[in-house]
Amino acid sequence: MSPFSDPSRYEEVLVSPLYLAGSNGAGDAGFAPVAHWPHHYLDDGPCQLLVTSPDQRIRIGWFGDDFELWKITASEEAVALPRWTATFNHVTPPELVGAFTAALAEDYAASDPYETNGRFLADPSVYWTDSLQLLLDDGWRREPAMHGTVTVRAPDGQAGALIRTSHPRWGDETVTLWAGPRGWGTRAEAVFTSRTPSHLIAATAAAMASSAPVIRERHMIHREVEHLVTLTPVAPAAAPQGSRAPTPLDVRRTAVTEAVRRAARAPRTAADLRVMAAQSRTTSSARMRSSTLAPAAAARPPVASPPRRHSR
């Protein structure tokens, strides 16, 4: 079945919980808090867009065709090794990335570019609960510790956090936030290395605990996730008096509807095609003549009679 046969696939819906909404195919929400930072568009290599703090100590990479869609690092100096790294995969809702980058941008704005004591470079808390307390307050439950790890799980069982507590080495991945069934196209993952400041992880966790729905188009929800989320059609706004400019969704719906109609009445024989082509040429020629001649005639001043010559 052609995707154009069901225009409702492109209907906008409110999705909750947020952590199961998946990606919307764009990074706008993740980049919004740092929209004023320098943007570097890269033609070569897997990283397609790099947004950096003005002093380049913070780097936010967008890998549009990769599994790890976002890679965010912070360093004490522009040319130093990253102090910590946070990665978000291609299923992670960009709103979660936006919560992380918003906290990061706030830290940077309050820091001194000539010092290395910015809060985004702070040591993480020795208490893992400082990163996830908001989830625990929201009813997420802690499961029994196993093999030096702590697991926290959402009430619906469809999201959680995994924390390594057994003295991780520098650069080890220590906190993983996840949501959705296991699978390449269904599980969102955000991974933070050992020196990631606790308050930045907490900002991401707070977004996961949020009850506010997010907007997606219906086709963006994976089939294996549909039964796990609540989808509410976005109510169309009341039409104001007079005309309004069409929204991108209006344009897309119109294009899909017209494509379906064209497919339904498509000619089936070569003779039909020749007739349509002839009609199209005739109509186009007539329109061109009318649009070319009419303005030219209107623009030409009336021809005056030449003055009468007098003989000598």
C-alpha cells in the first residue's frame, strides 16, 4: 500500500509519555537552547553539524546518519581532551536533549571563559541519587542492586536508568537512561560518562519525568510502541474571520490528498496520455498568449494620428 493512500499518517498528535515519543527527525528542540552559539556545517565526515560554545570548550555534534545521533562534550580548554561525554541515540526524543543543552547553556552563561571552574565542569556527586532523585520522587522504583549496578524503573516498566556504582574509571560510561522496547528503532538511550556533572543528568531525568505530551506526526511513532503510548489528535484551531496563511501541515495534507486523487484518475492507456499531453500543450500555449499579449496591449499607449504636413 502506498504511504500516500492514508493521509492520516501525517496527522499531528500529542504523545505521552514523552520518553516513548521517539525522534521527530529533526534536532531543533535539542539545539534551541544554544541557537545563539557558533554553528559549523561540515561537509566531510559523519558529523554534519557542530555547535560550539564561543570559546569552544563545549561541543555539540549532530550525526544525522548515525546511531549515536548526538555527541556532546565539555573540556577545560578548547584543545584539551573531553572531561566528559554525553551521547543520545537516534530514537531519543530531542526534547530530552534540549533539557540537557538548556542546563549546559545556563552553566556556560554563568561561567568565566578565563577560568576552569564553570559548573559544567564540576565533579559529579558521590551519591547517585543526586542524578535521579526527581525520578524517585515521581514514583520510579529502585530495583535490587546487581553486580555493582543500580537500576531504577518507571512505573509502566517502559523506561529506566542504569547506574554503575563500582568505582568507574575516568571516561567509563556510568549512567544510562533508556526508554522503549529493546530494538534498533524502538529503544531510546542517553549515556553519560563518569565525570558528567550530576545536575546535567538530573536535568535530563527531570524531562523524562515530565507529564507534558509532545507533538509528533502519527507515522513517527514506531508500530511496536503505538500500544504503549497515548495519542491524542491535535485539535484544529478555530478558523479566524477571514483567510489565514496555510501551515506546513496544511500544505503537506493538501499535497498528499492531491497525490491520491491524481493516482485515482491516472490515465491507463497510451492514447489517454497523448490526449492529456495535447490538452496540456494547448492550454499552456493559450495561457502564455493571454498572459503575454494582454499586458503588452494594456501597456501600449494609443497610437496618435501623425500630424498633417503642410505643403510649401
